[in-house]
Amino acid sequence: MSAAGVLSFAQQGWEQVLAKVKWSVVYLDAACAESLHWSCGSSRLLEAVKGPACHLREFEPQAIGGGAQQPRAVFVLSCLLKGRTVDTLRDIVRRSHFQHCVVVTAVSHAVHLTANHVPAAAAAELEGQQPVFEQLEEKLCEWMGNVNYTAEVLHVPLLLAPAAPHLAFTPAFATLFPLLPRDVHLLNSARPDKRRLINLGEVDAAALTPELLLHIRCLVSGLSSLCEHLGVREECFAVGSLSRVIATDLANYAPAKNRKKTATGRASVVFVDRTLDLTGAVGHHGDNFVEKIISVLPQLPGHTNDVMVNMAELTAVQAIEGNQNVIAPGCLAQSNDVSAQALWEALLNTKHKEAVMEVRRHLVEAASRENLPIKMSMGRVTPGQLMSYIQLFKNNLKALTNHCGLLQLGMATVQTLKHPQTAKWDNFLAFERLLLQSLGDSTRTGVLNQLLPMIKSPSQRSSDDYGPEELLILLIYIYSVTGELTVDKDLSEAEERVKKALAHVLSEESELSPLLQKITGCDSAINLTFPKSQVAVNDVFTSLQEIAGARTLMKQFKSVYVPGNHTHQASYKPLLKQVVEEIFNPEKPDPVDIEHTSSGLTDLLKTGFSMFMKVSRPHPSDHPLLILFVVGGVTISEAKMVKDLVASLKPGTQVIVLSTRLLKPLNIPELLFATDRLHPDLGF
């Protein structure tokens, strides 16, 4: 059982799709395109299509249909085949000349039955039958205009975008984020006839909105398929309220019963709520260069886990405004390039200094293999030095083609080193360290007073100063690391001063970013008055106080702050580190905050008997494979920390880190202030 199972799982799924696409027009939605991007790359899909032209299209209502010379179509979709998704499918098919349609969905037929309100008992009787898919096949023939044409609807679990053998993301669930206390009030108002929920600890599946519950079931369906591929029966554990709902659903997922009976391997699956520790998500402690690349380079359009690398300097295209979209951007995912993949995995596992030296080494070796006139230079790696090596490939088409993936990673390195935000990374780190030391001498009041002079209006700010979004990141850091505090007069006054200063800054901004538009409810800076800014800032501080109280219900993992003493400085101890250390605690005490979710009567009896008999309760360290799933996103540094920690605490144990998305600091305010947490868009 190999941790590389995440890659083979993703690739096996795509091989099933590739077997269907010959001579076809292929429509993909964004999440499936991202899974393809990291699993085997669009070039593999183009090879499998074998057409003379590029027949890849985005699945959207305005998508171009198939012409008279295009009789075959394959639709690859991450979502349920229902509602708007089916409407879009119908419209594309009707305006085309297709005679053969294949629809691939990443969601199992069992979940389609749930979405169509088929009771569990009736669904169990339909084992081996797929009426929802069969009905859609009939509809497809009807839309193609001839019942004798061919239609096929099938499930392939295209859940993962594997970034490394030990790390993968779930693009279709990138917006799934743990609940906050304010969500409890919304849930209560939606169910006035039921018992009121007091706090997040009381939230269970029955309390959630139908959309969120179905979204979770879609994720569980994919995770069950992963466990089947790995050949394991899973024991499910949770840290946090939404994680508990997901873990319980996976533990009791009815279609997996037969699989679990025959599985020869065992695994522990531990779900963790991101909201319990946002310090690591917005902090700059990690000395990982990939983290900096992800943070400073623009996001690749339609993706949540990759960036755009400007490749224009390797071409003869002039750098003028009208040409900026002429050259396709480079990216980090290099699934078909063995050399680039080796460099990528090295970057994931090394610190900043070693990472840029590794980039230089790979460029030098590639240039030497191509007999390019390279001038060796030792010492510190500079962006100019790396660029001089990259430029050697510029007018050599063969060399460019052979090392295209490596050159994309090289250009990403150069652009990150030269980016002004990279210099600011150290400023953030210095301030965060100062905050940690200040917390030892004072409370949050003193820290907020330190932050106050840094809140500057646009006219006063220099490039080294913090803008509104960066101030939000610092505030999230402060409130997450300090945790819940009793609000006294001094803290209340300090908060009011910061609120007022921040409201002034927002009202004076000449342009609002998408995040600031979402927070303020204004699509233009002209409409953002000071009173509107005050309302927005008050809402932000309500969220900050909820973040501070996120660990209130924890008994063991109550703090991520370690106070300093005469031998050690104050520090931040990541919650994920605490969770992994507790899992592999050599004394194996019953976990306090790592809750085991039972999967039926046997587990309940075992748990009950253990109170008065010597019956061992399931423990997350019992099995040779640990799958740690962070609900709400994970950083590169955190994934590496978990991998290294497991290797040191229990050598021989395999670990896979899964998460809804790869995080950079700015993602956290975007996810926190999203308005659709309880009502995810399921496409219908």
C-alpha cells in the first residue's frame, strides 16, 4: 500500500475517461479540468482524442456545439447530473450534430439516488441497477434526435488533484469550509420547529441544510472510492464540528458496506476543521519557497491550486499591453515531465535557500545536456543568474521542447524572487514574531495597540506598508493565535480604535478588490461611505471574535500559543502538529478531542463495553496508513510538517494529506467572508 496511491487513483480514473474520447469533442467543467491538470495533463487527453484540431471545451451554457463533422462528444463533469447541469447538457447536445454521447460524472449513482430523494431502503434494493443514469441516456438520445443513436452515462471518481505522492486536493470542494458560530443562528432560524442548537458542538447531519449535506455526501462518495482503490477499510476520526459530520457520513456510507467486509488493508482517516487554527493558514512561518510562489504569482484562471507563470521572455513577442494574453502561461503542475516533476517534489520538501539552489542545479544540468554555452557561477543564487541560464534555451526549439516543464518552474522561481510581495513576506514574518513575543508581556490589547499605527490611508501608504487585505490577514492571525479572551474595558477600547482606523482606510480606498467588494457589499469605491465601512468592519470583528473562540469546545487542543520563558521564546504550535503528536503518543491514551465516529451497532457496543470492560477502543494510530483530511484547506508547509512528523514519530507508517484546497494567506478572508457556506452551489 503506497502513499503514491493518490496519484494512481487519479490516473486510473482518467485512463477510464481517455478510453472513451477518441475522435470526440470533449467538454470539461473547471474541477475536472483541474484534476486532469495535476493527474496526467491536457496533453494526454489531446493524444487520446487523436483529432487534427483541439476539441477541448469548457462545459458552460454558452459552449460551442459540435459541427456536422463532429459526431462524438464526451462530457466530463464533477457534479451531480441534475438541474442546471442537465439543462446545459441538453442545450449543447441540441445545438450539435452528435450521434454518440458519453457523460462521465465524478458523483456515484448512489448519491444521485439520494439527490432524487430515494429512501435508503429503496436505494439498497436497487444495488447493481442505475435508473438515474439510464433515464439520462434515454434523454440524450432524444436530444440528439434519434433513439437509435448511442448514449452512455457512467461514474468515474475524478475526485483528486494530486500535487505530490503524499498530497492531494479536491477541486470540486474548494469552497467547503467549516461552520462558524453565526452559522448556528442561521441553522436555527431555518428550523424553528426543532430544538435550538446551542453551539457548533451540537451540529449534526440533521441540522445542516440539504445542499450542504448533499455536498458532503458527494465528497464522501469520492473518498469511499479512494479507500476502495487503496484496498483499505477505514476507521474515521474527527477534530471539529463539520469534520465530525463528514467522518460520521463516511463511517456509515451504506454503499461501502460490502467493500469494507472484503478489504484486506486498514487505514485511519482523520478529518480536521481548518477554523480551529487559522494562524498557520495566514502566517508566514513556513520557509518553503513553493508557498511564496503560490502567494505572489497570479492564480491560473479557473484553478484553485496553481498559478500563472509569464513565459513571454522565452519568446520574441514584444512586452506591450496588447500582447499580454498572446503567450499561454506556464504553471507548476508538470505531470508529464519526469525531470520537472522531480524538481517540483524537491521544491515541496526543501527550504527557500535550498530550493533556489536546486532550481539552479536542474537548469545547469539541462543546459549541459543540450550543449548550451553555460557559464558556471557559484555562491548565492540571484534572479539574474537564473534568468541568464533560462535565456540560453530561448532560440533553441529542441531544447525548449525537451525542458519546457523545467523552464516553467525556473521562470516561476525568477518571477517570485523579483516580486515585491516576496520582500514583504519577511516583514510579515518579523511582525508575527513580534506579536508572539508581545503576547507574553501583554494581552490582545497591547498587540492591537501595536497594529494601530500600521493602519494607514492610501495617501500615507508606501509600498512597504500594509493594505486593507493585508491588515485583515494580520488581524486573523492575532485573533486565531490568542484564542478566546474575556473582553475588558481596555480590550474593548483598543478594538474600537482599530475598527475606526480600518473603517477610515476602507472608505478612502480608490479601488475595491473583489474581496473588499464582498466584505463591504459595494461594487465600487465611490459608493463606499464611512458609515458603510463601519458596518462592514463591525461584521469583520464579529467574525474575528468567532475565530478567537473556535477552540472553545476543545478540551485538549485549546491553544496554539506556547508562552516564552527564560530559555525559549514564545512560539506558535500548529494544531495539526498537536493532532499528529497525540495520534502517535507512545502511551496511546484515549484521544480527548480526536473523536472516533462509529459505523453501526458493533462500534457502539465496543465503545459502551470499554467503559467497564477491557475492550480496546479504536485509536487513530492502530493502522499502517493515516489519511489526514483538512476541511477548509492546507498549506505546503503544513503538509510537509505532517509528513516529516509522522516519519519521525512512527517510522513505517504511511501518511497521505488530503484537503479541499491549497491555501495562501489571502484565501482565508475569502473563505471566511463567503456567504454561501451553508448553501453551496450544486448546479441545480
